Amino acid sequence: MTDSHCSTRRVSAPRNPGSRFRPFTMPAKSEDGCFLKALRLVLPANLRSRAVALTHGTHQGIIKSKNSLWSKVLFPGLDQQVEEAVRSCTVCQASGQAGLPAPVITECGPTAPWQRASADFGSLTDGSYMMIIVDDYSRYPEVEFIRTTAAANVIPKVEKMMASHGLFGEIRMDNRPPFSSHEWAEFLQT
């Protein structure tokens, strides 16, 4: 091949790349036919939407989807593409992950001890649980250790607390088992 068939031109990087391309100004290398930048694979345009869809398939929300992609791949518009995918996902919209954060609701606190209590579980290393019920007035905690979170185990412990403190006017809890069980609903009605 002669010099008349080939031409070379010196091209330099722009001095001030736009903010959109700033993450791409680091040195890149090619390895086994893959283009790598900062140990992340630079995806071609035809694979970007598939990568976003695969990452978001677990419906983990905007932040976790972005972090997962950013740790492995790189391409312009990654953030915007993930945000758009999550916001248009019907599963995420139904579970409340894609919308705006819930508004802060202020309310009056209880005016007497055990008028309102909050309940939750903590897991222990041996596989058992702590059931924690806190008086929202005094912040006094009651802790009971239980082997399982089945309603049959929880209800007697709550009855014991009510026997020493009186009936709770209101009890707050997440809507997970046993608090979503039929037995718990029946217990609260009695």
C-alpha cells in the first residue's frame, strides 16, 4: 500500500467536553474485542435498552438500577434511560417505587401512656426473633423473644403486655405477617 492511498489526520480531544461526555474522558482500551473504559464495558447503542431492561427486570427502583448498571457498563444517557424505564414500569408504579415520595403527614401524638404503640420484629443470629412494642408516648420499649413470627406465638406475648400496661388504644405495625394474618385481625376485634 502506498502513501497516496492512506491519509492520516491528527485529531485531538476537545478541551472542554460537555458535561454529558465528562464520564467518557478517561482512557479507554480494547480487550478481546470489547471496548473498556475504567473497567466498565462501553455498550453500543443497539444493546443499551436491553441492558436497562435486564437490570430493571428485578424492579429494584431507579437508584439501585443505576448503581447496578454503572458498576458494569457505560454509555451516554444511562441515567435518563434508567429513569424513563422505571417511571414507565407498571409494576413499579403499582408498588409505589416509581412515583413521588409520600407526603409527610403530621399528626398529634398520644396524650397518655400506651394510648398508641408501635410494633416490629428484629431477627437474631440464631434464627429467633425479638418482638418490640414501643409506647409512642413515653418511648418505653417492651421486648419479647419468640422462635417464630406466627400469629399463634405473637398474640400471647401481646396479651401479656396488655395485661401489665392496659389495652392499647391503637397499635401501629407494618402489614407483614403476622400482622396481616386472619388470626391477628380476629385478635384485634376481640
